[in-house]
Amino acid sequence: MSLTVTPNVLAILPSKIACRVLGPSNARASVALRSTCVTVREPESVSEKTGLSSESTTSLQNSALPPAPPAAASSAKHPERPRPESATAEKRFRLADKIGKYSVLLAGLFLIVLTIAIGAFLLYKGSATFTTFGHSITEFLFSGEWAPVDTPDLTQRGSVGAAIFILGSLMTCLLGLAIATPFAIGAAVFITEIAPVAGERLFRPAVELFLGIPSVVYGWIGLTVLVPFIRDVFHAPLGGYSVLAAGIVLAVMIFPTITTVAADSITAVPYDFREAAYGLGSTRWQSIYHIVLPAAKRGILTGIILGLARAFGEALAVAMVIGKTRAFPADILSPTSSLTTAITADMGNTTNGGEHNSALWTMALLLFIISMFFIFVIHLIAGGKKEK
């Protein structure tokens, strides 16, 4: 069976179908078939599919792209960094930088020199009790006999046992710290974790307001309100003047310091820690107790030590409610005296250079050493290695 294929049929049929149907056996269409199989192929480019030339395709592609922004607009969006217009501006900038650097350096050196000068002065004045009057450190720290001689005669000797004042300071400060710490940490957790919006806007400013109240106000409120309350409720032996009254007053005074530092430490804990705890199924309290508070432990301890240092240095408010008796306290309801109250009460009534005056300077030296010890502990905690 022979098949006659005309050029019109070849033009209608696709090239591949024509090659398969006709084959090389049809002699009449072999020449046309060979030319069709060789020349006809699938289009490989956009220009061949659409029947456009390469110049037309390039023009279409360029027309589809967004127009490039003008040079003026791009320079307006990204202005060049201003540079000094002259060498004079550069010299002024370097001069101001040097002035600022050396000013900060001089201020830091001045503070260091001032601290060393105060320590040296207290050491000079306070060591006269041991060098000039011949008393021992053991007698001063552990003896309860306080009867120094107030005379410029260096041949007369008394007793300078300050154990009563040291014990009174320790009892009042530790009691105030024990009362203030739970409330301060609870307030810090409330401000940062429980109600952060209301805590930051209302509660925290109210807490920080306590820092600006003078000590005499705390002492006067304690004298007129707290002392009668202790007298009527606990039947204190000296009408309410006691270690308990001094401890409560100190607790109210150091509460803002501990709360502020603890709140800052808790805020510094990354929020990823809380999200990880919630992802493991912890409740909010479990996250706070097991994750947030341990992570902020160093900052909280720093706030507690700062509060304790302030409590040791407080004089006026404590002197108004502690009773100022030179006797060892039997309990927290008994009156006593402290280092700061003894210094403020007797320093202006002693002879300069006498035994009594030197003993008071020795108390001041002891307070300075305690303060430096607290500062050392704070730096030790802050500079310690982080727990893994």
C-alpha cells in the first residue's frame, strides 16, 4: 500500500508524526520528508516559540522590569555620612575626647585617694586606744565593761569594752534584715512577675519614694507610734524602747534598697528561661521559684548586703527607739545601745585626745572596717563565676 503525501499535507502534519508515518520507503515523498525531518525541530527559546526575533524578546524583557530609580532619589534615601569640613573640627573633637577621658580619670583617682585618706585618718585616731592607752583588741571586742576616763591625762586608765555596743548593732541589724528580706523579695517578684504593668507604674515608684524620707522621720514615727504599741501589746520592761523597735524601724528603712536591687536583678533574667520552664509544663510559681529566683540570686544577695550595710550605719532613727542603755539585752524586748548611737551621743561631750574620745574613734574605725568588708563581699559575689 502506497501513500502519497503532498506538500500541503506535510505542512499540516507535525514533523515527528510525518517522519514516523511515512518512513523512508515512500520514494515520492522521501525528498520532502528528509528535508522536513532535518529542518523541523522543537522550539528551544522564547523567541522561537513566539515567533519573535531576539531583539523583540530583549525589548519585552526590559519593558517588564521596573524602571531604575534616578540617582538623585537613591542619594536622598541614603545620604552620605557627614565628615569634618576642616582639620580644625577634627582637632576640637580630639581635644574634647581627651578632656572627658582625663576628667573621669581624675574623678576616679580623687575618690580612691579620699577613701584611703579617710581610712588612714580613722586608723590614726582609732589606734590610739591600743598604742597610747595600752588596751588590747580582745578587751575592746569582747569585754562588756565600758568606763573610759574622760581626761587629757594619759596616765589615767579606764575600761573600753565595747561588746555591748557591738552586740546591740548585730542584734538590731540582723533582726531588721530578717524582717525586711521576705517582704522585699516578695515585692520584687510582684513588681516584675505577677503584675509588671501596675508594679512598674504604681508600686515601684511608691517603694522608691521611701528612699527620700529622712531618718529623723522614721525615728519620730517609731517613737510616737511603734514604742507605745510595743509597750501596750508586749509589755516591754522599759516602756517599749527595745531591740524590737529598732529592728522594725531598720526593716522599714532598708526595705526599699533590697526591693529595688532585687527587682532589677529579676528583670535582668532572660525571658527565654521562663519560656523554657513553661514549655516543660511548669506553672508560673514553679517558674519563679525554681528558675527566676535562682538565676537572680547574686543580685538579690547584693541587695541584701547593701541593706545590711545601711542598717549598720544608721544612727539617728535607731537612737530614738533603742533605749540607749549600757547593758546586754536579755531578749528583743530589752533596751540596749549600738555603735552608732554611742558615737553620736558621746562624741561631742568628750575631751579631744582623751581615752574616751579615742575609744569612740576606735568604734568609728570598726564601722569603717565592717563597711569595707560588706563592699568586698558584694564585689566577691558580683565577680564570681556563673553557675553552670
